[in-house]
Amino acid sequence: MFKRLYGKTGKIDVPSVGLLIGEMTDWDLTRREETPPDHGAYVLHASFSYFSEWMFKDPALKHRIIIEVGRGQQYRLEADEDARTVLDVRSLLIEGISIRAYEDSQGR
């Protein structure tokens, strides 16, 4: 497991209806010093060129968070149900993130 990972490409979207909630200009994942059992081990800090706060907060819209590491390697980030989330205009902090491999509909 890595201590810190960062990049420039990422997004938050609602795949079921094709909505883009936010497009990242940069992101940073840092390993938490202490992780409760069955909780995400990372903290996400992200900045956005575009971000819709109301869409992000709408519980009816099931969003996903995708980041790109290097050239084309994508990962899905999943926030804990009780993750601490802080929004500040175009920046986002989520404490309690898990990382999963991601394949899009084209199998990439």
C-alpha cells in the first residue's frame, strides 16, 4: 500500500444518466495514520475546474469517483458511508476512501 498518490485527471459523474458532477484539475490521496476496521484507508483532496455541489449532495444521484494514475490507469474511489466530507467551492476533502480497479464499458 502506498502512503501518497497524486495526479491531475479525475471526475465525479452519475453513469446511469450521463451527468458530469465535477472534473478534477488535481487530486491527492494520502494514507490515514489510523484506519478503523472495515473503513477506507485514504483521504482524498481534490480541486475541480467544474463542480456541481447540489448534484453531489443529491442522495437520488448515485455518483462515482474516478481518478487516472499515469497514462490511462483508472481507479474508482469509494467513500465510506460515514466518511467525513468537506466541500469548499471547488475543492473536496473525503476522509475514508477505498480504492478499486476500474474498467469502463469498453473493458479498459
